Amino acid sequence: MEETKEPMVPARGLSRRSFIKGAAATAALGTLAGCAPQTVGGDEEDAPLADTSVEIPETQHFAGICRCGCAGHCFLDVHVRDGQVVRTTAGEMADNRYNRVCSKGLSHVGRIYSSKRLQYPMRRTGERGSGEFERITWDEAIAEICAKYQEYAEKDGPASNVLHVGSGNFGSVALKSIEQLKAVLGMSSSNMSADLETSFAMGNTLGYGGFGTQNEQADWPNAKVFVCWMSDPCNSTPQSMHFILDAKEAGAKYVVIDPVFNANAGKADWFLGVNPSTDGALAFGALNYLLEQGWQDEEFIRARTEAPLFVKADGALLRMSDLGVEPTTSDQIDPMTGQPAVIDPLVVWDEAPDAPAAVGEAGKPSLTSRETVNDIPVTLVYDLIKQRIAEYPVSRAAELSGIAEDDIRELARMYAQDGPVTTYCMFGTDRYINGHFNYWPVFVLAAFTGNMAKSGAGVGWTYSQGSGFVNPLCGAGVVDAEGNPAQGVSGIDLPLLSMEEVLESGTYAGQSCPVHSLTIFMRNLMATGGDHESLVRWMKALDFVVVADMDMTETALYADILLPVCHWFEYEDFVGGGGSTPLFMIQEKCTEPMYESKCDYDICKLIAEGMGYGQFFTETASEYLDKLLTSDALAALGVTPESLRASKTAREFTVDNFVSFEQGFGTTTGLFKLYNDAPMPWYAPAEFDATKEIMPYWEPARYADVNSAERTSGEYPYHIFSQHMRVRTHSQWWNVGYTLELDGEPTVQINPADAVSEGIAEGDYVKLASKSGDVTLKAVINPGVPEKMLVSGRSFNSFEFKDGHFGALSHSEMGQATPDTAVNDVVVTLEKTEA
């Protein structure tokens, strides 16, 4: 923390100090139950203002982090006067290439002092969802929560208490303490927090073995071509955009592949307007032409991918044990079996001795087809992949994707000849049923042209490994002073979209699964979840709901017990890297917590103590931060609690430009995955066709596809696409006056031709209706939106809509492998309605 002295400035009878004191006094008169007052200040005619000179109080500067889950984690300089945050600006990082801030980071003053801040614990008095509460003490709140937890645990086990955490705060102290509470109490593991982006995560896992797929963004200017595919950084991740513009300035060609011509596309050198969720078909078409021309990078394919492996007649990969070599065991434990891992290497054909060899031991793995290996009938993985690609000639890919044949050919040529190519992919296609089918083919296009694992050539989104550096004895791995572990997370992973059925039947995937309570941290579930009508029904059906939040969100209205949480600047925390920031950053405590709010760690500690597990939460929040930062992994980077507090930030990587996968991919073989002989879904679907998950595969979106039955029949002719908003991350910043001036109410963007055909003018109210529900929005005419497609932000609370809810348009259907909420695989009708 630093202090500066502001100069003497002329004022008009009202100093900043007296304004703050007046606002604080007015705050004490707030009339909204549990929230800050709606207005501050008095009658402008109360007193004349005279010109005087006053001394502005000393400004203190604190380290801050904007950590809302936008993949940014920008470092901030928090300006404080008289104990009040008065301003935020971009902070100075250890690596100043990452100094940046967007409108959200600049408007935290509006969040901290919002009239919607929760002031004290409250208990529901009216119908759930009505927002009727009474004030209670923290002691009363914790006692009631613990009594309910204990009652349900005694009746149906601790897993009947479900804890749901979202992405509203990526502070490590907050996240790890919530994870620790779940393990300490034996609460149910719930992947409800992963009901979005799981298709993207599976796509990354299939190709690379997990997250961490992209070179760090400071490497992007080394690309000769930058392809933005399935992402809109100009709108949703502006902190990343300047690296793209740096690449353009350095001479890179910027290519945008997107259904909508938006601000990001406006910056492109080449825009490809692809049909929604046909990205996999487009990639297959480019691969087809690539192979036809012989442009593939066979050295990369041979050395860095699974193409040289063999598949037996039964579909399993050929292993050395099939050739008579006995498997061995490893010192590492297989997490699936709990036993020492079995080492049974896969087989390639080594060209030098012209004989089979264990993968990783061959001097030159062969890409030549073979009918047998040691008399065992086999097929080369490379051949199987080429057969799959052959199903998508350029003509078919063009018909499916809407991209001209010549453009597909040029895309293939560009990847093969103009590199290095960086491909930036995020969540643009995962919010469709089976959206993960789009990612693997795109990654294969990069792999077959050698455009990954080198400077200027990365694929995917995040590279950060920061969360893996913290002390493993925090979070789920916590032990008490005697070394006794917590009882651990219990229960079954429960997809969000299955909750209504689970509550009705008391079962999930054929197993008993009674659920009584739901505790929500860091997520405005009711605003951002899918199938809103189902959400309302099952939220009302729960026996007990606890919500810990900073503001009176739509979800907070459904709480039985409502707990006020600090703003991020009101306690000490840190972030270990982020989606686009390869630095550890400290969050200093800038001001005291407002009202009776507490940080997430302190709330978890109170609950653990109330349940009789205080031995697992013995530290203060700041001591817990020290514990998190004390690990061998961090020490190897020179990061300690003392050093990070002194320097404020520290680089996560020891190299200037981190290049992902230079030393191998995150798969079991260390190779880019092309064949999965043991595919498994990430939840318990009713049906699972494993043949679709073995190799890169694509199929159309169930509803949004231009040829779906719902659209071609005219029953639901419009595809509705939900986009991120520039001034909100999910629903955060919904209550900030500065940004409300920029997007005051929900809107829907409509193509001009569709507006004419429906008799809709700019500013009219229109009703969108699906088979699940409806919403009324204000119309905005936008020629960048394709015909028969609609675009709207989905970051609004129920009380912000004129009628209905955007979440009501979506459904509870999930893909065969991932439990994604398919908020983009939705079709609707469109009609003008009354103002």
C-alpha cells in the first residue's frame, strides 16, 4: 500500500470528504430491507455553493484484482480515501505486457457502493422467490444452517446437502475454502457449476488431455496468421484483444470465423460467416482438401500425434502386452482404481529396425499402412482418421457450413503455407447439444499442419496452470493438526438440468440420491442457468436453500437464509494465474467490509465450527492465504507469502514466452490424441453412442441447425444465439449505474429483412417464444446478424425483463457425453408485441 498527496484544488463548497461522509450518513437511512439505500444526497436547493479551496485527503493505493470469471484477472490499482474506494485504474504488473483494464475493472466503485449490496443476514418470511425477508444475526443464521444440515445428514447422509459454486470470484482463498467446506462436511459433489463450458472442456481433453492448451498471449504477435474461431474477444474478453491487435500490427493476418458480423469481425482481414455449430464440418472440409493436396505436416503428425498407433479388430488400441511383453506397475496411483498404475505401452512401427516398438521408444514411427503386426490384424490410426475426413469433401463441407468452396480451400492453404498460425477458441460452440463435436476437428486441422506447440502457433484458450501451484493440504486435501483428513466429498455428481427429476424421484442414474438442501456460492444461478421454468420449480421444491452473495440478485430472492458476502477489495486474497494472465497476483485488503458482510472463507469457517468441524478451519483468512502460498511448487518459482505481498505480482512461468506442449501433450502418451478406445461420458446420459466419441466426429446441432425439423417446418423458424455482454460478466455488474447507462434493458438483435417481414421497427418490443417459455425484449435492427437468427445477451435478472425470462427459452436436454446447458441450441418464434 502506498500513499500520495493530492494537490489543492478549487471546489464549490462541497469537499469529497464531506460528500463521502454525507453519503455514509444517508446510507444509514436505507429503506430497502437488507440492501443499501437507493439514493444518496439531498435537495440541490438546500444550500448555496461557494467557491473555496479545500485539501483532498491523502490517497492510499492498494493492489487489487478483477477476478469475475471473464478469463482476464486484470491487476488493479485501487485508490482509497478516508477508508472509501474512490477509483480503480490499471495496476503495474511484474510483466507489464499484461497491464490492462476494461470498463468492468474501472467501475468497481459502483459495485462496492451499489444500493443492492446485502447488509446483514436475513431469513425468508414470504414465499420462496418473493424477496420477503427479515433481518437476523450471524449467530442465528449459522445456527439455523447447521441445524438443517445436521437434520438432513442424520436422515439421508451428508450427501443430501448439496453445495454449488460458480465462477463469480476466482480468488484462491474464496474458492479453496468453499471446496474445503464441502470436503469437511461430506457434502454432495455437484457439477452443477460446470453446466456451462463442459463441451469445451471435453473438446480440449479429447485432443490435448485437458486445459492449458494455448501459448501465453504475449506470444501471439509471433503468429503470421491469427484465427479467431468460436470466440468474440472484442466483446467478451477485451483484455485479450490488444495482443491480437499487436499481432496485426506486426503483420499477422486476422481471420474471424463466426456466424455474426460483430465488432470483432469488423477488425478482421478476412471474415468467414459460418452457419451456427458447423465449425467441425468446416474443419473437416479444410482437412479433406489439405490431404488431397498433400500439404499435411507428416513430420509433426509422425512425432507428436497418435497417428502411428494401431487399432485391433475389436476397436482397442494395440499394446505391447498383445505382443507378449508383460505389463509393469508404476509408483503412481491410478485415480480410477486406487491401485498402482499399470504400464502397458501402445505400439507403433519403427521404420529404422522395421519392427514394432513401444510408443515413445521408436526412432521413426511409421505412417505406412499395415494389415497385421505380429499376425494380429490391425488398422493404422492415421488411416482411420483419413477415412473420417474423406466423409467431408469440400462440396459437402460448404453445403453444411455455408462457407464457399473456394474459401474452404483457401483456409486449408493458409493453415498449411502461411504459418505459424495461432487459433483462438473459446466457448462459441459448446452451448449446443453435443457441441463438443466441433472442437476436436478444429484442433486436428492445427495438428495436421504443425500449428501447435511452437512459438506463434497455439490452439485453444487458456494456458494457465496457476491453481495447481497452491498447497495441496488446502481445499479438498485438508487435514487437521493431527494429520487426520476430512471425510471427503460424497454423493453423486448431479447435473444442473437433472435436478428437477432428482428431487421428484429421489434417484439419479439408478442410485438413491435424496437431496434436501442447496447452498450456493458465487453464482446467480436463476439469472444465468438454462430452462428457467424448471429452475423455478425445483428451487421452490427444495427443503432448504442458502445463498451467499454480495447483492440482492435473482437467486438471492430464493434463499431461506441469505448471507452477505464482502466485495473482493474488502479482504485479502490472491489469484494464481488466470485464463489470460500468467501471473500470481495479490489482493490487498483495501477497506473494511461494509455493513455485516463477511468473506467466503469466514462464512465457511463459521459453518464448519457450527457443525463441529472447527479443527479443519483454524486459520484466519489471511493465515489461510499464507498456507495456500506455502508449497514446493511456488517456492521453486521464488514465490512465498512474503515475496508476493512485497512484489504484488509474480510471473507464473520462468520463460519470457511460454509455449504450450513443447515438452508433450497432457495425454497419457504425451501425444496429441486422435483415437480414444475407452470413451466415457462426463455424466450419466440415458443413451451413449461410444462410436461417436472414439475419433474426431461431427453432427449438426439438434435444433439450431438450418435443416432441423423445427426450423424447416416453420414451427420455430428463428435460431436464438446468446452472447456475452461487454459490460457484464455473466450477470455481474447488473447493478452498476455507470454500465446501466450503456445497456439499460435487455434487447434482441434482428436482421433488417426479418424485421421488415415481421413488421418490426427499431425500439419495438417483441416476444420470443420457444417450446419451453417466452420473453419480451426491445428490438435492435442489426445487419450483421444473419437472416433467421436472433442475438441477445443472457445476463439479466428476472426483474430486468419487461415480461418473461431469457432463460425460459432454453430447455433441459443435454448431449450424449456432457451435461452442458445448451442455451444456443434453441429455436423460437418472433412477433411484435405491445409496448
